[in-house]
Amino acid sequence: MLSGPKPLTTEFMKFSVVFKVALQSLRTHKLRTTLALLGIVIGIAAVIVMTAVGEGAKQKTLDEIEKMGKNLIIVNAGEIKMRHGVPRIKGNVTTLKTKDSRKIAENSSYVSKAAPGHFLPLEIKYGNGILRSNIMGTTPDFLEIRNFDILSGEFFTWSDVKSSRRVAVIGESVAKDLFVDDDPLDQVIRIRKIPFKVIGITKGKGMEVDGRDEDNQVFIPISTALRRLFNQTYISTIYAQATEKDDIEEAVQEVKDILRSEHKLPSYKDDDFTIRNQLELIKTKEETSRIFTMLIAGVAAISLLVAGIGILAVMLISVRERTLEIGVRRAVGAKKRDILTQFIVESLLLSLNGGIVGIVLGMIISYAVSLTTKWDLIVPNNIIIISFFVALFIGMFFGVYPARKAATLNPIDALKCE
């Protein structure tokens, strides 16, 4: 009954001795150990930082898409076809009307709100100042659908839309660039010589996913825009909001059915509109981000490979330099397994210490870059765990061959090496 634990105690003592010998060997050759560690540290740190860059870019893109609006569905006039990698509008682009937006809001059970939209880049004049901006004709529902907030003043009302009032709500960039030190509220701007009273300013949102400045816009009632500025009866876009995120696909199908019915399209004809939704945008951006992350992770993996080769070289040099020591140990009773374990432990100590330092260094660099730049670097928890096990694998993989080489040395030949 009492003989059971003895073999375990003996094995533990043997391993303890092997560990101490391995640690002492690494301490003895400080320069060589440091160089081997440096390769692992740089490799792991590169993986951490590169992954953090990719995750940060992915999160930024997702945030930008979320800022576009909640459960957003966008209907564009015309059918978009890809030709030679470039999107082209096919079909009659004058078929989308403001009434289509109203029909979608009234008849779709999966759409809570819908707003028409049509914009043109035009010059705005105030006093002696001139600014080119996007003039967007829309309705009050646009504000909630596209997730805009009012900084000061107010947005125009449905009464303003019905009476085609000449009122305008300007973006924050327009307010700063055109009015400079003046208070824009209640001032009069001119668009194509038509006066508009500024009644509100939208809070800054930054750049849209497609690169358009969301703050360099002037919002006016859609009726005013079509009749007085654009001189047309059709619109380019309808913005709709699905009731729930899980209802987006059903909402898209309903919108499609409603528009085909309103445009009297027979079954054999293609849509004269294109529907995009937030899920598609997120999926596309996530795929782009995933490819980008894989690319930079691949570059970092090359540095890890170089680090592994460095460990291999260091361990082979160690075996050659310590041939006599190996021979002496074998002569006094050390088994092949003891020699094999010693060199594998040395390799693991190198890689694990380098991995831990590399993880810490990578996190510090990522944090420092986030603090000192506008980049948001995000270090996922799983990449820390993966990096640790990658370091462990490198130590095992590149340490086995030198360890086997040391363990299979003939004791007599080893003793004769000097």
C-alpha cells in the first residue's frame, strides 16, 4: 500500500533535476538565450499587434455601419449590375417615387418607417461665402431611420413637407465651414438663388461607409426639393427601417413585392430597383476584414517561423558544444530519455518565456498605439491563448530534433570528442 507513491516521487525528483540543469544551461549562455528569446518575442508580439489592428479595423467598420441606422434597408432606383468589376445602373432610374416610400410604410408588416431621399451636390451661399454640399430632400422619418441627432434647433415637420416650405437643416460641417463664427439658426442660405431658412443643425456623424461626409449635407423637405430645386418627380433612394434585426430578410422580401406591384412589373421582368440591407453590408465588410486579418496574420506567422528556426539553430549549437557533457552524463547512468527531456525542457523554456514576454509586449504596443493615435486596436482574448499555445508548439516542434540528436549520441564517441 505504501509503495505506490514512490515511483511518482522519484520521477518528480528526476524531472526537477533535469529542469534545474536545463535552466542553468540557458543562464550560462545568456547571449545565445537572449537571441533565441528575441525571435519568439518579436514573432508573438507581431501576431498580437497585427491581429489587434485587424480586429480594430473590423470593429470600426461595424460601428460605421451601425451609425448608418438601425435595421436599415436601402432601396436604390435602377438595377445595379457588376460590369468588369464596376457597379453599373441598369434600367429606367426614374421609376422610384415618393409614393413608393409611403406604400412601403403602410403595407409592410416588417417595416416600421420609410423615408424617400434624393440628393444633388449643389452650391450653398451665405453672405459672401460659398460651399458645395449635398442637398438632401427627405421627410422627418429620415432622422430616426438614418440615426441622425439634432445638435441645436429642430428638424422640419410633416407640415413643412406638405406645404413645401423653404426650410433647411444643415450638417455640422456646413455650420462650421459656411457660417464660421455666426450662429446659423434663423439665418437664410441660398441654393440656386432660392432662399432657405436654417432651422436646425445635425450632430456630427463623420464619414459614411462609402466615403461620403455625413456632416456636409443640407436637409430640406422632399416636396420642396423636387419642385423647386431638382425640378423632377422621381427619387433615387428609399430608406426603410425593419421592425427588428431578425426581421430584415422578411422586410426586404416585402419591400420587393410591394415595389414590383407598384411598378406593375410582370414576373418575367427584372426589378427596376436594387435593395441593400445592413446585414449584407456587415457581411461584406466582415469578409473584407477577415481577409485583411488573415493576410497580416500570415506575415506575422513568417516571423514566428523564423523564430522557430532560431530556436532550432540555438539548440543544435548547444548539442554540439555540450557533446562532452552529454557523454559524461550518459557514462554515469543517464538514460536517453533523460537527455531527451533535458533538451526539450530547454526548448520549451525558451519558447514559453519568449511567448509570455511577446504577449505582454504585443498588448503594451497595442494599448500604446490606441492611446497615441486615432486607431482603435482591439486584442481578442482568444488570440492571447492561441499565441501562448503557438509558442508552446514552436518549442516542442523545433526542439524535438536537437533533443533526439543529443539523446542518440554514442557515449563513447561523445567522450572522445575532446
